[in-house]
Amino acid sequence: DLTNEDGRAKFITLINDCSNCDLVSDWGVKVEAPLPPAWVTLKGFPVYLQDDQDVFDYATVLKQQVIAQANLDTTRSEILRLIEYLPSDDSSADLMRGYLRYLLGFSYELEGEGEKAVAVYLELIQTEPNSPWSWLAWTRLSTDS
């Protein structure tokens, strides 16, 4: 019952506890979680990834490498490769594509390559104007440092 505070609290708890699981309502009606798009499962990426690794796990690996400033040239190549892998005609990939472009710009920024970082951030803003990553790129461009 979402008309009272107790019902809303139970609903929020249910949603938080059941992300990516099948939900069964009080009436026994099963609601299946939607399947992720096919592009989420990676094929043909580096050996250190397990078979059927997903895009999100790989993006986390790349983020960690950027933050550690480890092999940035190789990491940037893999970021670009992953951007190319994402389908351009599937709007569900837009958020990940924006994140990866932001990560690419941030890698240049960390390395002190300001002009390259600005170019990547501007491309992100132009290609993904409604992405939260574009907004974050704007904040990086507006810093005084």
C-alpha cells in the first residue's frame, strides 16, 4: 500500500533489496526484471577478463587504471576500443559511452595533457549533450586550475 508511510517504506526496502532479481508481489504475480541489452556482455576483449565479462566490470577496471595512472596509453586505447564496441544506435548505451569519454578526458587531465583533455571534454559535451557526464565535463572545463 503506497498510500501510507509504512507501505512506502516497505516498497523502498523491497526495491533496494531486490535490484536485478525477480519480484513476487503479495498477490503471487511474478514480475521479471528486464534483460540487459546484448552489448553488456563483452566479446573479444583482453585476456585478463573472464569469459562473458560485462561492460560495467571492464569499465571499472579501466577507471582503476586511469586513477592509478597505470599504462595510460594502453588504457586509453582500451577505452576507445570499448567506445567503438558500444552500439551507436542503442540509446541504452549512451550513458556508458558518455562515462567512457569522460574517463578518457580525465586520463589526459591527470597526465597533464590539458589541451587533449579539453578536446575530449568538448567532444563529449557536443556528442552527448544530455549526459550527466557532459555536465561533469563542463565542471572540469570551468575549473581555475
